Amino acid sequence: MASRESAAGSPVAPVRRPLTAARPRYGEKVIIGLLGFCGLISVAVTVGIVAALVGPTIDFFEEVSLGEFLSTQEWAPTFSDPSFGVFNIVAGSLNVTLWAIVTGIPMGLGAAVYLSEYASERVRRIVKPTLEVLAGVPTVAFGFFALTFITPLIRDVWPAFLGDPPGIFSAGAAGIVLGLMVVPIVASISDDAMRAVPHALREGAYALGGTRMQVATRVVVPGALSGIVASFVLGISRAIGETMVVLIAAGNSPKLTLNPAESIQTMTAFIATTATGDVGFGTITYKTLFAVGALLFLITLAMNLLSIRLVRRYREIYE
Amino acid sequence: MTTHASRTADATARAAGAATRERLGSQPAGDRVRGLLFQIVVFSAALIAIAGLIALIVQAAAKGWPRLNSDLLTNQPSSQAEEGGFQSAIFGTLLIMAGVIVTVVPLGIGTAIYLEEFADNTRWYNRLIEVNIQNLAAVPSIVYGILGLGIIVRGPLNLGFVAYAGSLTLSLLVLPTVILACRETLRAVPSSIREAALALGATRWQTTRRQVLPAAIPGMVTGVILALSRAIGETAPLLLVGATVFVTFNPDGPFEGSYTALPVAIFNYVARPQEEFRILAAAGIIVLLGVLLVMNSFAIWLRNRYATRW
């Protein structure tokens, strides 16, 4: 608009220069195409995961009925007379996850409340990165810790009235260590969420006579609920999907129990144990790996979608 | 007169203040006790978590200390715990990580540049890519192992149980991490830099290549190193794509021969019931943690040294 007005006002019409490129840059188009192709790879990975799981899983269900898979009979897919009651290993996963929740979530939330509401800035600057670095410790080291430290510890302090102490392998020891493993995740994400609650809300609560604890539990935690719940779901889905700790410390005996003192087998441990053995391509054992993998994938995917929904639903938006 | 009046007013005000403080200034005893208990509880939650995680490292260090010598790195794995070492595992891990770097760096950085600098995120396909990456980050590592087994080892790619199959599987595993970290650093480059370059007549790629990328490189390298330090400790997916638990010779190359990796060898030793093997495993864990410490410190140093503040 401005240029047209000035053109009308001045005696000499200005030379109009086109703002588009003088010549097309094909090289640049190729580069952008290549970059876009990189992005497509990530989609290909997802499609690949689904495709890799679906094919053998369909084959599996041609041989084993869904009813048999979702039954509570024994889980013995590698026996010569196999049976496929998947609830035995689902229960194993639930068992360790339950104990991980019992230990990890209160600890993680407590640590987050401490970091966000009580700790001085100096303490926080040291503690939070430390937690995050410790979260990067390889899982095989956590498994080693469970087997050679937590299990003997539990066996030493086991009270007599609870019956026999747990054996070398127990769901409880693995669960406690998984709990320890999810603490950094829960604490770090919850702390971020709590710090995003505006200070004015805290000050408002103090002005009304709230104590520090009341402000923390009735203002800050509810205000940051969506982030806190998302951190829980993320931690739980990490615990369900974790392999090495349960493989090393929880044993390999499929059992339908939530007893922490028992040796159990989780879905992940089944996949890892079976795959390390010599599995013939196309055998029913091979297909079982993929069926269990598909179930695990569906469970974690559902939890991830749930966490996204929860975050949307309970999000308080502050400006 | 006036001073006397103001002094009286002062005294009244002080008395009123004292009365208010008496009523409102201190919390009821119950609240104070509850508050103190709560503070103790949350403090001990943080303390126990940190203590537990540090105990993990201290215990491995204490247990593996006697075996921590150069033999550990140069000896091959052995069924005799006294002679066992990690040589083939260390070579295997180096080979796998080289494959991961070659694969994940161009893929991850390319995707990040595309999504951050070129993609029009109102288009459905670009949003699809974003949602995808978010979901991929939450897939358990063992599922990537199954993907590797079904598609990379067998199936379409059919590489067989070779080291590069492990590299590719781990690359896909850390790809979302790399993309997210690189996008974050690209986003931190202020758009005024881009606008200035575009206003001077640079094309979008010239802007990206000569202005945005140089500013973002240190952050990207940091992100890549952190992702690699995650890949180096991964065990479960490798178990599915052929990292055999017991290999007494070094891998031949990325596309031939069997291989193993440091965490897999550690797992092999942990799984044996004899105490000597556990000591060996603990020593291996120290080596692994040492490597991770070096990588993490380097990443942090790099970030602090080269980070640009806008």
C-alpha cells in the first residue's frame, strides 16, 4: 500500500523489483527434501514397530486362541506341551510395578515438594542435577544393586511373623529398586510443575493465614496436579517396561501373585530370557515373543495417551 | 504537646500490634507440629532417594575395587572368574557406539532442523511426525529390541545378528531423545537472528546453515552426547538383536561375526551365582560408570564453555 501511494505522489515511477528469488534454487529444495526425509524416518520407526509386532502376533493367534491367551492357566510357552495363560506374566509385571509405586511415588513426590517448597536455591541447584545424573545410571547397575544389596538387606531385616524370608529372587526387591529408579523422573517433573505455580497463589494463601504445609499441600500440589500425575504415569510406564532389574532380581518363575516375597516373571523378563536362548524363526516360541511384546506396547501406549489426556484435563493455565 | 500526643498514639499502636501478633502472629501448636513433621517427611524423602542412589554406586565401587586393574580391560571373558575380563565387550561397545553415532547424528539433527526451521506445523503430516516422536520416547526399550529382531535382524533388512543391527536398534531407541534435545537448542536461537539474515536476502537454507546452526551446534553436541550415554548403558534391546552373552573374541566388523557389549557382559557375570563373578560384574559396572561420568562431564563442560546467552 505504502509503495503505491508514494509511486502515485512522485513524478518518476520507481523501478519495481520482484521480491521472489531471481532463479529457483533446486539445491535448496533437495536439502529441504532430505531433511523432511529424516523426519519421515521417525514415522517409519513407529510403523515399523507396529508392523514388526502385528505380523507374528496374528500368526500367534492363529495357533493359540485369544481365550487361551487371556486365561489364568499356566504360562509355559516353551514347553513341549505349551500353555499360554498370559495373566501369569502380566501379574508379574503388576507385582513389581505395585511395589515400585509404593516406594517410588511417595518418595518422588516428597522429594519434589522438598525441592520446590522447602529447599534453598543452593541446595536445589545441587540436588536436582545430581538426581538427574543418577537417573542415567545403566539399568544393569540397578539390577546388580537389587540382587547384591537390597535382597540380602530384606532377608536380614525380614520379620519372623511374615513367614519365610524371600529367596534370592523376589518381586519386592526388584520393585523397591524400580521405585528408586523412578524417583528422579517423578521428582524432577513434579518439581518443574510445582515451580510453575505462580508465587501470587502462595502469597495469597499465606495472607489468609495458611501454614507452609497447608500452602504446599492445598495450593501448590493441587495447582500442579496435571504435571504431577503425568510424572506418576511416566514413572509407572517406565517401571512396567523395565527389563534388566526384573530379569536379574525378580527371577523367572511365572506366577499369579502380588506377593512381594515370591519369585515371579514379568512380561519384559520373559521376552529377554526367551530371546537370549536359541529361538527358531517361525516357531511358536518366536511368535509368542511378539505377542507379549505387542501386549506390552499396547499397555505402555495406553498409559502414555492417558497421561497426555490427564494433563489436558487437569491443567491449570497460569499466565 | 504534639510530641506527647504522637507518643501516646505510638504506644497505642504498639499495644495494638502486640495484641494482633498474640492472636495471629504464631500458629496453633498443632499446626506447628504438623508442619514440622511434614517438613521432616519431605526432607527425608529427598534424602533417602539420594542416599539410595549413591549407595548403588558406592556398593558397586566397594565390591569391584579389588578387580579394578588393567587385566580387567585386556583379558577376554572367561568361565574362570579370576581370569575373566571385558576386552571383547569393550570392543563390541565401541563398534556399536560408532554405528550409533554414524546413524543417529544425521538422522536426529536432520529431523530437528526440518521440524524447527522448515516444517509448517499447521500441516497434518508435520503434526503427525511430532506426535509420533513424543510417543516413541515412551516405548519401553525391550520393544525396540523386538523391532530390531523382527525388522533389522530378520525381515526386510535381514542383517543377521551383527554389531550394526545392535547399532541401528539403539539408534532408533535414542532418536527421539536426540531430536527433542536438538529442537530445544534450535528453538533457543532467537528469531531476530533469522529475520536479520532473511532481510539481508539470504535464503532459508543459507540462514539455517550460516546463522542458526553455528549458534546451535554446542547445544546439539551436548544433546547427542547425553543420548549416547543412554545408549551405551542399554542392555535389554541388545539381548534380542544378537549381543551374545559370552563371546571370547573381538568382533570382526560392523556387518560380520558375533558381538557382545559391556552392559551385556556385566549382565552375564551378574547372572552367575558365584561371588567371584559378581565381583567381576561390579568392576565392570565401575568401568561403565566411569565412561558415563567422562561423557556427562564433557557434555556439561561443552555446554558451559560454548553456550551462547542471547
